[in-house]
Amino acid sequence: MQCIQITFVHLLFLFSIFCVFYQTVIFIRDKNSHGQEVSGYIDYAHRLKIEDFEVYFSGKRRLLPKPTDMSFYNWDSHIAVWNSTPNYQVIADNLEGLLFKYKRDRKILNVDPKVPPGDNSTRIPIQTDLYIQAVIFDHISRRKT
């Protein structure tokens, strides 16, 4: 029996195909080009619309969080930034921690690994050698257009 190994880049490509059905949030923690540890949550559908992902799909560049993403934290400089996107409202001042509210169906995505992610959402930890940590959160909107 042959086993097919799917890389994180292949997984990103597959999620881009299903972006119509799923609203995906990607958490990545890794070192940037300056050797600083950074982490953040990326609204995948939004980044796909505003950025050419060919460099990520081809492996020329690694996908890393940016200060313009839903959340960004530089562990060395202690800079924390969060931004709402067309798809998600960031709720950063909640007692439960960082939350994202999907604007279309108003469901909450809880990214705390100790609690369920929320209604119609799944958390998928990714085992990869490309990043220190990677997690994919999928949310299926039940609201009709």
C-alpha cells in the first residue's frame, strides 16, 4: 500500500479550492527572516483575495502572519496587533481570550486549544516540519446568501 504525503503547501492549495464552502483561519507560529519568533491568525479567504499565493503554492516563500492579518504577535519585540477583516470581527478584550466572530452568521470561533472551537467549526492541528506550530480552523457558514 502506497502512502501519499501531503505537505502543508498542498493542504493550503486544497483549502483554496474549498474556500467557497469553508471560512478558514490559519494559525502559524514560526521564525521570520530576521530570526524572530512570530505568530498569528490569518483569514485565509481574505489573504487569497488581496495577495498572490502562487509564491506559497510553489514553495518559493513560506506563509507567515503579517501585522495586517487578524492577529500578529512578535515574541521578541512583544508587538501585538489585531485587525478585523471583511469576514471576521476580532474580539480581543474578552475574558475567554482571543475570539473571532464570523460576520456572515455571527458565530464565534474560539481559538483556545483547551475548549471547543465553536458551532460549525473544527480545529485541525497540522504536523509539519515547515513551521514550529500550525493549526487550521474551519468554519462552515449555515446562513444562506
